[in-house]
Amino acid sequence: MAPQTGPTKKETQPLAAFPRLFTWEEVRVHNGRGQGREQWLVINRKVYDVSEFSNRHPGGKRVIGHYAGQDATDAFVAFHNDKDLVKKYLKPLQIGELAPDQPSSEANKKESLLEDFRELRCDIEKKGLLKPDYTFFFLIFLHLLILDVSAWLVVWYFGISSVPFFAGVALFTIAQMSWFQHDLGHCSVFRKPKWNRLMQMVVINVMKGLPACWWNHLHNQHHAKPNCFRKDPDLNMHPLLFSLGKTLSMELGKKKKKFMPYNYQHRYFSSEYPPFLTGLWGPRPIMTTDLFLITFFNIRVSLMYIPLMGFNNFMVYLESTWFIWVSQMNHIPMDIDYDKNEDWKTTFFLGNPNLPTLFQTFQLPSIQSCSLFPTMPRHNYCKAAPLVKALCEKHGIEYKSKTLLTAFMDILNSLKDSGEHWLEAYLHG
């Protein structure tokens, strides 16, 4: 995706005829935390200084800053469809390249897995698995509209007694607007990013009542560094509400911190996580357009439901609860720790389960194929799954496959284990 503004004068200095050569160690120290807070990263052996550009990066300065001092090749390829366009903006940022004696990947990463994964991505592109089926997504959007209207019609025609009320709730819950806007946020519905962004604002702002730019800013960070504490915003509920992962839980216990009774967190997850998640996800960049459309959403909901139901807004809440449960099966049971700079593939292989094909396609974008190939349309997940599984088998990586119930239970079991690690460290650490 092209930045909204061009490079500054400093960034447009031409690269010397003989580019400067760097070692991985030199790149590593420019991680944004040292003197000058310079941010360098590597893409396909070329070294870029993104210190000033990061403030104008369309995906947000944090998502690019998370890779400062590291190799960002696979993340760059995964997030950007139009490589030729983006490379025009990369060129003036280049300050050199890796020296010939430097390996193409960092020492802690599996070079054979990197090579095989990149070959797999080329194969997936050749098979056309990154191209969207417009008919599929048109039917998805049409069914959302039908279910949204049907939910209101049931309550309007039959009244607010228990049966029609819960029937309306069920219709609204089935209409998974959160997942469709997720597809749009990943630019997997239309080939041009601007059409995805416009449609996403319609779905998440007008139909759901949440700001699109806020969601994109945070979700991009999650995909860039999944389950890395202080880099993945989905972990911001630690430690205020939950204690997550063995390492973080033991660290919290040894510090004698007790913001919540974490040893009971698997019991209060269902009641506290959904309503507090949005509040813990900040910071929240919200554009004027977002505010206008969210206001429109609230007016729409008020006009549709308040005359029929008073201020009862459980329909919106229940759909959000379902979204939380489905999305967290790929978050909480994963290995949660600080950023260890592991390679892009292993991070996702180790934590993302595979679920039944029909469920993947219609209710769950957050699976291995989505994580490894963010711009892949969800109707192609089932075609990519066997290819991903074969790669896992070749490199001795467990290809996790779960039923929906097992995946839900793993959320609670993981919370229970983390709570026990915290309690042990709190009492005896």
C-alpha cells in the first residue's frame, strides 16, 4: 500500500554507486531503543532506515517499528499486495545492504524453513489462491444485510417476548459482520486497497459501530508480532485483567502483583473479557470520518430498536461475545512471551490451529492460512491447508487440528494453567 505522503528531502538522498555494507550486528543495534533511536530493518538483504518514514507509514508507525533491528522480509511480502508500488517508496529509504559474507537470514532462524516457505508462497501465487472471488464476497455481504434486517423485522412484527427476542438475537449473531470487515481489513476482498478500506468503513463503522482505522492500526500489529508482549495489542489485558502465558505469569507472581485473582481467571473470562477488550486495546487513532459514521450507526440502532425494545442493546453485545470466543482460540492458547525475533512462519505454526473447512470459510478467518497469508481470500483457505500441512510435516512441525469445542476448551485450560503458574510464583517465588 502506498504511503499517503512522499519521502522527505533527507529520505530522497540517492544511494551511492557502491552501497554501504552492513553486518547483522550493526542492523540489530538500530532497533529504535539506542542512541538517536534510529530504526533500521532488512528486506531481501537490503538495509533501510525507516526512522522518519515510520511516522507516515500507512499501517502505523508501531507495526513497522516492531521490526526495527530485524529482518522484515516475510512480513513485508505478506502485508503488501502491490510490491512494485511499495518498492518505489522503499528505494529512497535504502542506506545499504548486507555484506556478502552475511547470511540472508538471522542466525536464530531456520534457513531451510524460510526457503521452503517462500517457495510455497510462490506456488500459492501461481495457483491464484491470493485472488478473490467477487461472487463469494457479494453473497457474504448480501446475507449480512438480510440477517440484519431480519433481526429487526422479527422483533418489530412479533414483539419483544422471549421467543422473538432470542430469535432476533440469533439472526443478528449469525450475521458475522466482524469477520467480513476482517477480510476487508486484510485487503483480501478487492485487489485495490482503497476499495477494501471504503467497504470496510461501511461494514465496521455503519453496520457495527466501531472505527475502521483503529481496528486496522491494532490488528496489523497483531499480525506483525503475534503474541509478543508489548508488541501485540491483543495482549494488553495482561496484567490488568488476566495473567497470560507461563513466562509472564511467573514474572508477575514473583513481583507479588495481584491486580486480579488470576487463579480464577478461567471462570471470569466469559463475563469480563468481551466488554473490557475494546477498552484495553488502545491507543485508538480515530479519524473524523470514523466519528461521523459511528454516530450514524448509533442513530441507526436507536431508531431501529429503541422504539421496540427500549435501551436493550443485547443484540450487538452477543455478536461481539461470539467474535471474542472464536478469535481468542488463536491467541490465548498460543505461546505468549516477549519478542524473541523468531521467524515469521514458526510463530504462526506453533499457535494457530486448523478447524473444519466449512467453519473456516464462513465463521473463522483467523486460522493458519490467514496468519501466514493475510491477503488470501478466506474461500481459498481449504485449498492452501494441504500445502501448509505438507510443509509442516517436512520440517517436523506439529500441524494442529482441533474441533471447535476443543479449541474453546483450550482457551479456558490455558487461562487456568497461567493462573496456577502465577499463584505458585506469588506464594513461593
